[in-house]
Amino acid sequence: QKEVEQDPGPLSVPEGAIVSLNCTYSNSAFQYFMWYRQYSRKGPELLMYTYSSGNKEDGRFTAQVDKSSKYISLFIRDSQPSDSATYLCAMSHPSNQGGKLIFGQGTELSVKP
Amino acid sequence: ETGVTQTPRHLVMGMTNKKSLKCEQHLGHNAMYWYKQSAKKPLELMFVYSLEERVENNSVPSRFSPECPNSSHLFLHLHTLQPEDSALYLCASSQDMASSGNTIYFGEGSWLTVV
């Protein structure tokens, strides 16, 4: 079983839709959860960072962590064509030697005008 | 501009060539990383340096050789690569080790094609 599972998509939605992206994980020790956005032929850029459980909101983006279900989500409201990218979840825990972030496979999102 | 600069952005090399990828970070961070990104696969951590000392080598073949001369620069020396090594190589940095909750900032990547 992979440590982090993420549906690779592709996911196609119309402009203005609410997008839900998800990851599940197996290691209950994970405490730090991140979402990265990666445009085509670019490096990943940090979008959201959450520590432990709860919600975090930043503009049109909301990150949720449910540690009891080992499930994290990223919601995008009023999606725009400029949101078309691959979204990567990543996570780590303090005893993870070597500074290893564990990444999901990434979900490819396409927002159609 | 993320503060992490990688050169070259694109590289085509033969299996007998020797080349190097270069990374420079302008963020004053103490930790630097090399990741490999292949199509349809999660990012794979290759090497981690903290304060210029290698702290992790993730079972990477010896044809990849990292070098960290100072906390701002990181190199990946390549020799006798295989076609399956063709991928996007990403350099990243963080204030301290990522496992401490420090976020990682990536460069734009170097696209490598081995022919």
C-alpha cells in the first residue's frame, strides 16, 4: 500500500465550479500537510500548509485535514481556467528522517471556460 | 520567481556523456534537496543536504553524484545515464529540515532527456 494515495485524474470542470481534490494516507504519524500546484513544465509551488487537523482558508482555497479518517482535501471555489494545473498533496512527520516529504501522485485539473 | 534557480532548464545527453545540473537558492535556507519527477509517478526524493552535509541518499544509483559546496549551491553530476533516467529534476530548499514542518520551495526544474 502506498503511503499517500491521490487520484491522478484528469479532472475536468466548467469555470465557476467547486473543485474537490483529495488524498488519503496510511501513516497516522503525519502531522504536516501541504498542497502544491504545478503548472505545465514548471516546478511545484506551495499553495496551502496545514498543521494537524482542521481547516485553513486562503481566498478561494480551503484545505481540510481529517486525521481520524487519514484524509485531506483541497477545495477550490469559483474555479478559473488559470487554476488548470496538477495539484500535489504532500505530508511529513517530525520523526521522518532526512526531511522527507511524501508526495501523492498529483491530480491533473482542467477548468474549461 | 521562487528564489530557487536551476540551470540548465533543458538538457539532452548521450549515455556516455558527463553533465551537471546546478541549483542556487537565494532564500538563506539551510536545507537543499534533489527530487526526480517522472511522468505519472510521485515526486521521488533523491538527496538531502542540511548545512552542506548530506543527510539522506535515497538508494540512488551511483551514476547520480550530488555536491553541495555551500549552503546556497547544489549540484547533481550525471554520468553514464540510462534512457529511463529521463525526467524532470527538481531542486528545492527549506529553512531547516522539511520533517520539522518547514515548507519546501522548488525551482523550475531541469528537463533531462537521455538518448
